[in-house]
Amino acid sequence: RYTQAEARIRTLDWLLGNYDRLPNSIHTRGNYTNFMIGLDQGSQGFEIAMIDNGFGQGRRSGFWLRDLPTPEQIPADLAQAIRELDLPLFRQTNEGRLSQIAIDDFCERVTLLRSKL
């Protein structure tokens, strides 16, 4: 259903609670200004950078599992990083930087996604 790049972006956005970059069940148009594209003139390739990340938006009604790529679509390296993420360290590192609801929401999403991987 998704390309590997789109599955990666959708998974990261879902974990962050960033619901407005790509079209989904609650934001149907997408906000494509939240991408920066760099061209590599030597190889004729390009890189995509995700900008204006919505970390800390907290829970959004309707933005849950149906907006997440299936476990089979999530790139293997990203799935492994999700499995290995140290949530107590994440909490400790981000206390005071992010709201408590943002930290709790992220950890809840990571835990839920781990149960599906």
C-alpha cells in the first residue's frame, strides 16, 4: 500500500502524534510544505527531510492504528529501532523539554506498536 519511504514517514509521524503531514483519517489534505527536498546534482537523486514535526501534540481523536502502516510495511531498520528504544531513558532525557502528555503519548504509542511488530 505504501512505498518504503512513505511507510517510514507515516510510522514516525504516528509515533510523534504528528497528524498533519500526509493525508490520513483526520487530516485529509496533507501538508506537503512539511517536507524539504534536497537535490543531489551529482547522482540525479534527492533526499527528503521531514520538517515542522508535531511532537507533543498529544492525543488526537481518530489518529490511531488505522493511520499506521501494517507491521509488514514498516522498514526493518525502523522496526528494530522501535523495539530497542529505551523508554525510561527517553522519559528521563525529555522531561522538561516536552510536556508530560507528549511523553506519555509517545511511550504509549511505542508500546502499542511494539505489540504489533
